[in-house]
Amino acid sequence: MIEYVKGELADLTPAMAVVDCHGVGYGVNISLNTYSAIQGKKEVKLYVHEAVREDAYVLWGFSSKQERELFLLLISVSGVGGNTARVILSSLTPSELVDVISSGNDKLLKQVKGIGLKTAQRIIVELKDKIVSLGITATAPTQGVVAAPAISKQVHDEAVSALTILGYPQSAASKAVTTILKANPDFTVEQVLKQAFKQL
């Protein structure tokens, strides 16, 4: 079992990090929270969850143990797979997700792509007590806002790529990202994606 991967950040997109560990490049699926936390770093340490299926061997990576814990709780809920859990953790910070579950805010959770009202309610019912028993509490985010890249085309392309990987149609993703960047040219990729999740 892989507990974490630590090494040079060889490549990074909003949905995937490639970590070079002594000459072996591990492709690790990440959320927007982790993307924001490791962007601009040369060396990274990602806590890992391995998903082994008949047709695939997938690594999910997280910048904190708390985010990994929440991911594992989310995928334990019937109807919530790895990609859905990643979208939830890309739409909300770990702190916000804990607040949403603790307060039973199914309306906010339902706004996440792929989450209907029944699934939102199931997540809250099944995880409310588990969050308390694991001692997961809402904490203030420690990451500062990442400076916006100068080239909005780069932001556009990265955002569209991330949305496509997360399952959105490319045409719809491109249209939404273009609209958001026209209104907010200084947005970072992360800000664009969070806005896009609300619109798509």
C-alpha cells in the first residue's frame, strides 16, 4: 500500500499531478484544493489513496491527510465514486465540506455536478457522525490566493482541460470558461473552475 509519494513535481494540471520519485513518474489524480496547495512548488508530498479495479489502477493524491480522509468518507457512500468525490472536493474546501455536512446543508451540496438531492442527503446522513468520531473539524484554510497568470489563454486552456477530464462536454466547458474570463480576466484557473461548477 502506498501511503504517500514525495518527489519533484514534474507536471501539473488542475486535475493531475505527475510526481517524479527517483526516476519513476507517478500520475496522481488531484482536486482543485490540492492543485492550489502545490502550484508553484518544485518538491511535493501527496498523501495517496490507491483504487485498484479490474480495468484500472488509479492513484488519488491529496496535499493533506484531512482531505484524503474526507475523500475516503465520500467514496464510502453509495453512489459516490472517485470522480464525484473529486468534484465535491474541488467545489468546496475540506473546511467548507465539514461545515456543509455538520450543518446538514443539502442545498449547497446539491449544487455540485453529479449530486442530486437524494445523494446529498445520503452523504450528510451517513457522514455526519463519522466526521465527529474521526475528530475532523473545520479549520481555516492556510493557503494564500495564488497569483493569476498573465496569459488568460493559458488559464482558459487549463480550465477547459480540467473540466473535460471531470466529465463536462468540451463545447459547454469552453463556452462557460470564455464567458467567465470575459467578465473576470484576472481569475486564476481555480477561480474559473469554481465559477464554472456553479454554471454548468
